[in-house]
Amino acid sequence: METVIQVTDVEKNFKVFLDKAQSLKERLLFKNRSRHEVRQVLKGISLQAAAGEAIGLIGRNGCGKSTLLKLMTKIMYPDSGSIEMKGRVSSLLELGAGFHPDMSGRENIYMNASIFGLTKRETDRRIQTIIDFSELWEFMDNPVRTYSSGMYMRLAFAVAINVDADILLIDEILGVGDAAFQTKCFNKLKEIKSNGVTLVIVSHSLGQIEEICERSYWLRDGIIEKFGKPEEVHEKYNEYINNLYKGEI
Amino acid sequence: MAVFKELFDYRQMIVTLIHKDLRGRYKGSVFGFLWTFINPLFQLLIYNFVFSTILKSNIEKFYLYLFIALVPWGFFSASMTTGSTSVLAQGGMVKKIYFPREVLPIAYVTSSFVNMLYCFVIVFAMIIVSGTRINILALFYLPIVMAVEYILAIGIALITSAITVYFRDLEHILGIVSMALMFLTPIVYPLEAVPQEYQGIYDFNPMVSVIAAYRDILYNGEIPKIETLARAFVLGVLLFVVGLIVFGLLKRHFAEEL
């Protein structure tokens, strides 16, 4: 199988300013206020996925999952190591990023699809599928500021899933919306996966990852603590979490 | 070169942003779209009063001489100053979604460019009303000059928008720079009025040849001199390339700085 995601020894540092001096006056008066410490968020991550595979990323808050996704989608760049992604990458990192509240649902579909690199004609071909998937027929011409957060999510998901990406990155969004729509999204993910799309899913819902992913990667303090068959990784992860709250670690 | 291919793939995003910008520019204002014309007309009125009534410029049809330079200058100045905030203003999107970041300054400059094209309707109306001779052959050079200015403006906007992300003061500094540059470009006076010893400074100002070319075509009714065009073209392309390189280096840390 062709490898479409190849992440090799990726490290990422963030500068954390303790108290950032912004103005000239502050910079001159409090010279050591611009002191910052460098925090290493990812300390050498390697992973890969072949076409049509799904991998899950799990771990506690702040372990670097979202940073890793941001590197994969090229919002940020690694300080060392390399990331190779083959094909069109679509990502759902934050719901409705790039939506314009005053524009209608339909206009936002075009706007959002263009941010994924689709031309108007390509969007024209998909618009009905997108609207049908979102089930927001009667609201299409209302401004999205009148939408509920659930409706917002449906629209965002419907666009992202229909741009015909080769790789889809999803950050913790399957938890939004009602149960019926969640199931629909999940089934759609399985469907596009069987069509050869590679999925990377960040989730706290271990059950979802076990159901769809070939492998699960457990990130802890910027390194991969364990990876492999989701059930096995999750067993260890759960053990760790349980111990954590018993105060044994 | 990969950036050009990617920008081509994202052309729809550029178009969408331009639409949004043009539509949103005067949204909610009573005069709406008319502001596109009111702004430069009032600028013309004020400058014309100062330079032909008070300072008494002896240039024939001074209002036309001025307006032909003022409209392209307005476009360039907007690209440099307001264009510098084009990435900053979309910080939310830059942090959350991937797209070639060059899209943002390019879209802003292009929408200002379209705005300038609208203003050229007034420029032509003024030329006709004033009874100035129109040289059809020279007019063929107008799109070339416009294209050169467009490339130049994109280059400048790429540089200023990328640096502003790291150094927010630049936005305010550029307000001053823009004012200084305006008076260091022959807009309210002819280049010949500049004393010999200062002419050297003008060689480095890319807008000097651009404005000269506009005036040759529209005011003098002449085909611009090949040296003027060549100088404008070389400086335009140079700044464009520098802009792409600078932007390309700085864009990698946009998401962390915003």
C-alpha cells in the first residue's frame, strides 16, 4: 500500500513568554521582561499511514495532539524532522473557521470550499450533495449567525467531507451535534475511508477510534508512548489514566 | 515556482475574497459604492485648490495633470498601508485553516486594483471634458503600465503584510512613509522641478516611472518612453520577487505569532 502520510522525527518548540514586553517603553524599562522559555511540545514524533487507513491520536490535554495535526495541515511547520503528505489535505480542526456570520449558508459553502482550494465549478457540482448532507435545506439562504452551534457544525462538516480530499484530518469534532447526525457523520467517514481516503482522528472517544482506526497512537508529553492496535493501546492508556487518579503515578 | 501552482489552485479563494472585500467595503454607509468616486474627487478638489489657487502651479490643466497621478497613487498607497494588515486582519483564519498565505495580500491588492479601474471611468470622463487629445496608440500601453503597477503593489503588500505580523508598529510607520513617498513622487509637481542634485533619490522610487508613464499616455497623449517602461518593469518585477521571498520566509511562523 502506498504511504500517504510520513511523519519523521518531528520536533516542535513554542516560545512561552513569561511576560512579554510589547511597547518600546516596556522594553527599555524592563529589559528582562521579554524572558521566555522554550517549551518542547513534540519531542521526536514518527508515524505513517497508508492510503485508506485511519489512525487515531489519543492523549491528555496538552500532550501535543492538536499541534501535530496543525503541523500535518501546514498551519505550522516543524522545527526539525519532516512531514510528507501526498494529495489534497482537508482538515476540520475548528468548526466553521472561515465562516462569515453575515453571509448565507449557501454563500458560506462556496466561501469555505474555496478555502479548501475548490473552484466555483467544482463546488457547483457538489453543492446539492453538501446541502443534502447538512440537512439544512430550509436554512440555506439565512445568514449563518442565525444558526445554532449544531447547525454550524453540520454545515462545516458537510463541506469538509465533500471536498474530495485524499487525507482528512479531524480534531475532536465528532462529539458535536445530535446523536443521529453523529452517527451519520461517522458512517460517512467509514464510507470515504473505504473509498481510499486516509483519516487522522483526534478524539477522546476511544470507542470511535476502536471502531474505525487501524492504529491508535498514544501521545504523552510530546512523545509516542505506545502505538498499535487501538484496543491494546487503549487498555494501557486506561490503566495509566486510572492510576493517575489513584495517585499512584 | 510551486507557489504559483498553488495560488492557481486557490484562485477561487482569491476571487471570493475580492468579492467579499468589494461588497463589504462600503457596507452600511449611505452613499455605498459612490464612496469609490467621492474619495478621490474630494482629494482632487483639495489638492487642486492648494496647488493651483494658493501655490499657483503654472501647469496647464493642472486638475487633470494631478488626477491622472492621484488615482494610481491612491491604489499604490492603499496596497502598502492597508495591505500591510491583510494577514493580521485574517489572523483567525490563518491560525485554523491551511491555504497559501499569499492569497490574503494578493486579494487585497486586487480588490484595490479593481477599485482603481472604477476610478479610471472618472479619469476618462475628465480627459474628454477637458478636450485633451487622446492618442489611441498610446492607450494600448495603459494596460501594460497598470499591470506593472499591479505587480509592484503586490510585491510591496507581500513585504509589508508579512513584517506587520511580527512588528505591529509597521502599520503606523507606513502611514508616515506613504505621506513622505507621495511628496517624493512627482504627483503635485513635475519631475523636472526637482533640483538636479536630488534627482538621484528619484531613481530608486519605483512609482516615479509608473506615474511618468501614466502621464505620458493620458496627459501628454504620447507613447511612454521605453526607458520609463523598462525602469518601471524592472523595479516592479524586482520588488515582486523580493516580496515573494520575504513572505515565503516569514509565513512559516504566522500561526504562532498571530
